Amino acid sequence: MRLGVARQDRAKTVDHRAIESGIGRVADQGSDERHDVNSRPDNRALLIAGPTASGKSALALAVARARGGVVINTDSMQVYRDLRMLTARPTPEEEAMVPHRLYGTVDAAVNFSAGAWVDAAREVLAEVRQQGRLPIFIGGSGLYFKALTRGLSAVPPVPDAVREGVRARLERLGPEALHAELAMRDPASAARLNLRDRTRIARALEVIEATGRALTDWHSDAPPPLLPPEGTTAVFLAPDRDELYARIDARFVRMLEEGALDEVEALAARGLDPLLPAMKAHGVPALISHLHGEISREQACAIGQADTRHYAKRQFTWFRHQLPEFEWMTAEEASAKL
């Protein structure tokens, strides 16, 4: 069977899912594979990227079991502890099988940035190296992988007063007006941002107002990366699009059946800023609208499915253009290679 299908049966045991997915053979290679993981240059780190629902987690788990690895979250939504179900975080049973790091460590009220993730990843990587284990970075957030392999500039924190001022203008004037302002103050950032990308437009303006420098100027000062590409094995799982989209739709239905709506209800009750990353996780806005009686459960599900499919499509495009060094393959090919 196909690897990614394993992620669909979260109620089944992990061993069964690994066998069903075709990667059980990786986990059964024996304990003699678990020593000196840094002896070959291409084993210094393993990067597993791919669109949502492509089977990344099942593959990472099997490789970690076979090679004494540590699974390190490289997904911007799975860092939040409030949304285990809706973000498809590893189950407690999976986390108990091999070490997992940076999953569910951040409260939803925190605007957790790529820079904060890099800082956390640096500490985890040092610990994993000291233990002599294989670091396995796995996720779908392209910016995190880019920061990991190419470096990320250390933009100073934006004061709350500045952030609140920009967001107030955003609500009052709308994203297109702020995009026009950004085009005057930071043309390079404006040129690469969609007119309706509220979060990134606001972020670029916040940085200018807080630091007096354009975000693009800060990016040009990026320090050396944690993991230069030549020191890693990097793969991007690329399943058939139609199969992937069907898997995404089925998974969203299953998430609702298994308690995702309860997660969102608890999150909504906190009254957090809707612009916070956790509040914009796929499905959260639509499910909150349903909880407010604005749309039906079926409509919320359809919106969540569509948003997730569109995100998967963007992931394909982003990695193709931004990180061409990643080797594209199916999950089955990756299980044989790794």
C-alpha cells in the first residue's frame, strides 16, 4: 500500500500503520543500523519535506526507529500545543516510540516566528549531536527549511505597541492600502507579496517601523545556516496530486470525527487575536464561523478541505522554486532510499 495512507488511520497501532504503508521494512533493518550515524557526510542530518498529508510523519518515524534518530518538528503549526488533532501532530503513541522534539511546545497566544524556531532548533540540534543520534527534520513549512539550510536574519523583536498600531491600520484600511504603503517604504518586499496577504504585509511594515530598516535589508544579513545543504540528505515527498487531495479531504473529515471541533471551540473561547498564526491554522477560521452559527458544519468542513488543498498546491510550487536542492520522490521511493 501507499505510504501516505498510513496517516489516515490514526486509531490503528503504529506498527500496523508502518506495515500498511510499505515502510515496515525500514523499521525492521535491525539495531546494527543504529550506531555512528554521523560517519558518512550524507548522514549528518536528514530533511523530510512535503505537502500536508503526504506521509512524512510515517516515514520519519520508521527511519528514526531504524537508525536511532530524533524526529524534529519543522512545521509552523505543529509547534502549537492547542491543536494536536487539527494540525495532525504525531499521536502520543508515536511520540513514545522515538524521541520527538519541538512538537506542541508553544501556546497559541504566542506569535511564534521562524527566527524563534531556528533558535529552538539550534539547541535541539546540539543536544541530538551530543547524543550521537541522527537529526531528522520533518515538516511542510518551506521557510523553516530555508532558514535551516540557508540562514535567517536576526530581525529584532517588534514592540507590542508597534504591532498593535499596524494591525489597527490593517483592520481600518484593509490589506491593499497597507500594501500600497509598503510599496513606497519597502518596494522589494511589496513586489513579492500578494495584495491580500494580510499577515506578511503587516509584518513587513512592523519591521520598518520598529527598526527603521526594510525586511529585505535584514534578510540580506542572514548568518551562516545551521545545516548547509552539502551536509544533509534532503527529500521532498511528491505524491500524485489527485491522490493527495483525496487524502486531504478524508483526513479533514476524520479530524472532525475525532475531536478537532472541540479543540477549536476551546481555542475560540480564549478570545485571542485572529491574526495570530494558530488562529489561522487551516480549518480554524471556518470552524469558528460554524461555532458562531454563521455556517453549517458541512460548509466549515468543505472550506477547511479547500484551504488545505490550496496550501498543498502552494507547497509544491514553493519548494520547486525556493529549495531546488531537495530531491523529489514518492514516499515509497524515499522509504527505499533512506
